[in-house]
Amino acid sequence: MRTLAVVGGGAIGLAAAWRAAEAGWSVTVFDPAVGSGASWVAGGMLAPLSEGWPGEDLVLEFGAASLARWPEFAARLESTTGVSVFVADETLTVALDGADAADLRTVAEWVGARGHELEVLDRAGVRALEPALARTVRAGLRAPAEPAIDNRRLLDALQKACRKAGVEVRAETVERVDALSHDQIVLAAGAASSGLWSELPVRPVKGEILRLRHRPGATPPPQRVIRARVHGRQVYLVPRADGIVVGATQYEAGFDTTVTVAGVRDLIADAEAILPGIGEYELAEASAGSRPGTPDNLPLIGRLTDRLVAATGHGRNGMLAVPLTVDAVLSLLDGAPLPDAKAADPQRFSTAHSPSPAISAGGVR
């Protein structure tokens, strides 16, 4: 039987391991803290359309191709584990001022011209959908094809699916990928990937999020993902069974995952500007993770050597990119690149790849 090592036990690594094991590989996942890190603190938005912007055609195409795969991927995971991961059916981006409202119209026109459905709403249209939002909201952009998932439920389901498929999980740090003896290796180490393969242009981008628990008598959570820009900062509210996830700050801070007072302050203030009743919620958790960023906001999925495949650099879109990344990895393991993932080929940055000195992969996730 062909053997496969997956370095990194976040959503990307676990999903690749599960599907490869189902395809007949003998799979081992290496990660000292499986199911943690950036995957653990994600918001779970699947929103490539409403985040689109003129000129970012490749980012839109990649995100839309992965979004289209999510229903089948989620159904397959639920069939295997009995776990449903969806928590919202659509996304609503709102504007508080005229400039942001104009931006929503720009996005709608640009994305619509590329064959995707978005609906611009006036003030009354927004309030008809989500009456608890602030009266200062001037316009909205409805994306009926953009759902959201519970990232932690996804991680639990993927670990269950891996166990059922016979994946071996080792809580071990990989010092050098070239020291692994497996037939094939998938490097899914998130922000730590460049430490194991120095030519990969992956860097940690800090992001803080809050988990707010609904209390009796408080304003009910929105039914949709709510996105906005407040004082120039992006903020999102993602429903959960017991409340809302609010995110996310973004800093170039290395591997620092300390939650700051300023980060919590800004997230709460921005969220309250969109959903005034949020002040009555319980602050259940504040956490931070290191997202794996790349120079062009596209991931790195492709061959580095005849034994090593990269599946990293997903930035803020790690949850969105899971199905397409998995399909691309399986195609590469079978000897052929996946056309839909062509824009993510790591060769776009460098043609010279070499292993770096020994370093822990424990920061992945």
C-alpha cells in the first residue's frame, strides 16, 4: 500500500488525510496539537463573492471553485460522521456610509459580470432581512450562495472521519520533511510551512476573534453572516448555535497569538455599531491565531519535489478552501494537477525549492 505523511493537523491536513485514506493510501498525520491553531479560531465564513474586488480575478475564481465544492464535501462528511457543519445559509454585507454603499455596488457589478449572483439592497431591504441591525445601516449586499460553517464542528468531524478511515495520528513534531520515509508527503503546516521549506513565501498574520454567547432576553443572533467595514476596519458576525463569532483583527505580528486589549475593544465596538444589542451577550472567549499569508492572497498548492506536495498559505480563507485544496492534493498524488487550482501553484514564486534547517512544525494548524 502506498504511504502518505501529512505534516499539519488543521482543517486542510485532516481533510487531505481523510480523503487520501479513503482513496487507498496508508496515511499518517504529524502534529503535536491536532485540530488547534488557526483552524480552531476561524470564523467559518465561505464568502469569496462578497469579498471580491475588481482586479482580483484569480482570487475570485479560486474561491468560487472551492465554494461550489462545499455542498458535496459537507454531505460526504456528514454521511461519514453524522455531523452537519453549516450554521448559516447566506451572507449579508452592510454599509454604514455612502462610500461603503458605493463599494457594495462596485462589487455587485464586478462579481455579477463574472456570473455570480449578488443582490444590492437599500436600507429597508436590509432591515427586512435582519431587523436587529443598526438603523445607521444604509445599504446591503446579499450573497445567497455564501453560507458559513462551524469551524470547530468541522475539526471534530474531520478527526472522526480520519479515525474511521484508518488514519494514524502522531502527536509529534516534524523536524525535517526530507527525513520522513513515506512514499509521498503533504506539507499542510499553515504559517509554519516556510520553516520546513524555505522557498515557500508563507508568513504568519495574526488574527483575533471573539465568541459571544447569547443570554436570555438579549437580541437574537442574526440568521446570516453579517459583514461590514467600521472606521476602515473589517468586521464580521457569524452565527453559532449558542451565539455569535466576531472577527477579526489583522496584524503583521509574527507568531504572537496574545489577545490584546485593543483588539478586543475594537472588535466589540465595531460589532456593536452593526448589532447594537450585542452588549447584552456574554463574552465567552477571546482568542488569536496565526493565519498563513502569501504575497498575492492565493494559497500554495502544488508539487515541490517528486515526493513533496504543498497545501498551505490559505490566509483568511482556510475554511473556504478546504474542498478545492483536497481535490487538488488528491489529483497531484495521482500524478496530474487540478486545473481549478492552477493559480495556486507555488512555482509562480520560485523554481528553486530546498529544505531548510531543522525546525519544529508545532505551530501549524
